[in-house]
Amino acid sequence: MATIVTASYHSIWRHLYDSMHTAQKPKIKLKFVMLDKKSNISTLWQREEFLRICSKKDLAEKAQDIEVTITVKKSQEARYKLNPESFFVNRFWGRRPDGVAINEALQIG
């Protein structure tokens, strides 16, 4: 059952990406990054196009500010108690986003 649900979920995401890509205006140049099961925020920020957005250090600092506002789940409490100082930023780096789009026309930097 889980395999069917996962396959359906990925099919919907691919359709959504294709639709957004088709509908975008020529000036925007969104690049849709299809993620695999192993991609998390940390592995994404090893890629050049993500490092052009901002440094890993800058992202970690901003993520820390946001992550501390998100409640620690019961399943995460043991990790939190082991190292509360680094828990939030580590939780952020371990997140697995469903998808990411990068505006390649935007000049950052």
C-alpha cells in the first residue's frame, strides 16, 4: 500500500512541475529540481546552484531562527535532550523537501 501511495504522490508532483514549467513566463526561468529519496537540505546545499543563492553558513543561521519556533515532536525528544544547542539546525539540514524551484533569471550575489 505504501508503495502505491508514494508512486501516486510522485506522479502528482511530476505533473505539477510540468504544469508550472509550461505555464511560466519566458523571463522567469524557473528550474525545477527533482529530488530523489536521498536528498535533504544538506545535500542540496552541496550543489553549485544552491550555493549561489546563499552560503551554507547564512542559511544555517536563518534556519536556526525559524526551527526554534517549531515544536519538538515526541519522537525527536531524545535527540533534543542529547544536544539542545545543535538539535534545531541539524533537524533543518535533515529535512527532505518535496521539491524545489530555482529562479535562474534572478541575479543573486
